[in-house]
Amino acid sequence: MKLRTKILSTYLLLTVVGVVLVGVVTAFQIQTYLERHVEADLGERLTLVIRFLSEEQLWLQKERRVQLSTIAEALHSRITIIDRSGIVFYDSQVPDDSLSYLQNHLHRAEIQQASKQTFGIDRRQSQSVGNAFFYMARRIPGASTGRSDSVYVRVARSLEEVEGMQKDIFLTIGFVMFLAIVLIGFVSIRLSKTATRPIVSIVQTAKAIRDGDLEQRIPILAQDELGELSGAINEMAQTLSNDIRRLQRLEQVRSEFLGNVSHELRTPLFSLQGFLETLIDGAVDDPAVNRPFLEKALHHAHRLNALLHDLIQISSIESREMIMSFRYFSVRELLESCVAEMKSLAEKRGVRLSTDIGEDVRVYGDRDRLKQVMTNLVDNAIKYTTSGGTVKVRARAANDLCIISVQDTGIGIPEEHIPRISERFYRVDRDRSRGVGGTGLGLAIVKHIVEAHESQLRIQSTVNDGSTFSFALKRA
């Protein structure tokens, strides 16, 4: 069952129960009021009749029938006078010659009450005239009537009139109840539509999001619980959209990484395979080619080993399995030892390698990992600087930081490639990069190690003018 149907059914059920309950209570109160009104009215009529009889001294006169009949007709009432023994000697609706045929009224309920309490009432079907009446009787002492004993004066009102009034009132109440139920039902339908409209919108949007349409959003129409739910679903959709984009990006990076790894592994493996097959086919016995082939095979084996080493290392870094050992150490000692190790490579390529270190400061970091960073940056600078060029390693104190940089006068990097230069296997010129060696993972490893020191690798470069790679470390 739909929520709107549940809400509407609940509204209608509560409405019907409430209206019926109010109608029943109202009808009961009206009926009670009518009975009290009829009783009070009969009391007034009875008092009026007794007063008239007393003033006109008609208790013992035979002419009373005419006057009393006129009064009864005017009051729309039945007037009866009964003696102490219960014999009726006057009834406005029974002829005098028929009075002797009436039953004794002494045991009538209203007469019994009046005999004991002076006043009595009852409602019943009349045995004398066959109609239903509301009776009220009063006992009048003999002294007041000029008789030797008491008499009972009784006034009755037909219940058909009262019941007709009740019927009209009940019909009116029923009609009002019906109109109330119809009106409230109509309002309930409108309210259920209004109440469930945002819920329907939420359900439709949630289904659209479930089916992959993450651009769908729920309009927030009110600052209530439904508004909060709509906002939460919108935030969830936004988060899912970002997560999916990130996953798509990661999947793209993974695919590119696997493709690059396959490509980088294929080259040395195919070269090794080619050299070894040539040697097996007979070149191993040829002194002119066997040693050069073995040296080339060894070169590719070293390259393959370096590639696998870098792959293991970057995997360890990105999975946060690499253990860092932070401590304070001399930045001068680190840079001078790195330059000393790279001196022979620089001289071999005709590049002048030097340092420019200001005051010796102690920095906080993992010395071995930072040594790896500097070796990689200096190695790249030497390889991409032509003969006669220079590579300078600098360190400068700046407030609570030490800025370390490697500057070269090499070929430079085109501006559009700088944002991606530190990505895995990214090469500006693949042929040239592969010719100077390297695995294509060096700068990616450098970037991760620098970021692990809460710093950033900054790159400034101009084509044919050189490049500067720099980062900052906290100083003691």
C-alpha cells in the first residue's frame, strides 16, 4: 500500500470516527435537552391549568369541559382530572359519557409518584386513546378544590410532536455529519497529496540515483525533516558522484600504469631475448660480437632490475607501507655527499656540477629517503643538460624552513607538460627519455617522498633555458 493511501485512509478513518462520535454526543445532548424542555413546558402547562381551575372554581362544576377543552386545544395538550381513588372524571380527549369505560388510573406511574411526592412524570403508550404521551401529574389537596378529598390534575403532550422534532434534528445532524465527512475527505485528499509530494519526489530522485543518474537533485522546499532528508540525499549523490569520478580516474590511472609497465618491461625483455638468442645461435663463439652482446644484455638486465626496484618502491610508498625514519641532520653533509657521488657522471657528460650552500642548518626528515630524492633530481639534471652546461645544488634558510633546489641549464620542459611531469611513466619525449636511461618512475617517487615530509615539489622551467626543482624542509 502506498504511503499516500495509508495517510488518506488514516485521515478518513479518524474523520469518520470523530464526526460520528461528535454526532452521537450531540444527538444525545439534544435529546436530553428536548426531554428537559418538554418536561419544563409540561410543568408550565400543568401550573397554568391548575391556576385556571382554581381561579374559575371549576373543580366541581359541570361547565368545566367547555373551558378545559378550550385550554387543552390552545395548549395542544391532553388534560385529565382524576379523583383520589383513580377514577377519571374529566379527560379532554374522552367524551363524558365514555369516562366510565376508562380503566382506573390509580396505578399509573405518574399518579403513583404524585400520590407520594405531590408531583409525578412518565412517558408511555396511552391505553385510553392509543397514542404515545409524555405525562405530568400533580396532586391537589381537597381544601384547594372544595372537595372532601384530593384530586390529581394531569397534563400530557403527544410524543409524536417531540419525536418529530427529534427526527428532524437527527436528520439535520446526519446531513451535517455527511457534509463534514465529504468536506474533510476532500481536504484530506488535498493534504495527502501535499504531504506526500516531497516524499514522491525523494523516491523518484533516489531511484534515479540508484540507476546511475548522479546529477539528479531533490529540491528542498521546507526546512523540516523532509528538507533535511532531501539535503542528506543530495549530499550523498554529490559524494557518490565525486567517488565515482575518483574511481574512474583511478581506473584510468591503473590502466595507464599497467600499459606503461607492460611497455617498459617489454623493451628490456625483448632486447635480452634478442641478444641471448643471437648468442645461442652461434655468436657466442665469435669474439667480435660475443662480449658486446653480453654487455648489452647485462645493461638491459640492470635496467630491468632498476625498473622492478622502482615499481616495488612506489607501490610501497603509495600503499603507505614504506617506513620513514625522521631525525635532524646536516643539510650541508647530505648535499655535498650527493654531489660527490654524482661528480663522475657529470664529468663524463661534460656538465659542471657544483653546490651553493649558505649557512649549514639542521633539517628534520628521513635522511636516506631525501638522499634518494637528491640523487634522482641531480641525475635527471645531468642527463637532460647538454655538454658544457651547469647543474647547481642550492640550500637557503628561510625563516623556519630550508629551501633545497637543483637548477640546470638543460633543455627545459614545455609549460604544458609541467603539471604531469611527476606522474608515473610520464615522459615529455619518450625516445629521448629512454635514450638517456631511467625507469620513468623517478620523479613520481621523488614527489611522494617530498609530500611525506609535508612539503611540495615545485618545478620552474623554460624550454632551452633550463629547469629548477625545489622543495622545503623544516629546520631545527
